[in-house]
Amino acid sequence: MKLITPFTILNQNFHEIDLIRDAMNNRRLATERLNDDYRKIYKNHQFA
């Protein structure tokens, strides 16, 4: 049985925050990649 102390609860919250931060960073990288792809597409296609 695990002892539940305020510290373990805080520790769990910090871990969740780390996971959320990771997810946000990954999402930002994905959107940056998308933007780069769009930039390349627009650079290659000259619209009349």
C-alpha cells in the first residue's frame, strides 16, 4: 500500500505537468513542420 502524503500528490501533479509540457512542445513542433511544408509548397508554386 502506498502512503499518500501531500508530497506524493504534489509529485504526481508535477509529473502530469511534465507530460502536458511535453505534449505541448510536440504539438508546436508538428505545427512548425506543417508551416514549413506549406512554405515550401507556396515557394514551389507561383500562383497567377
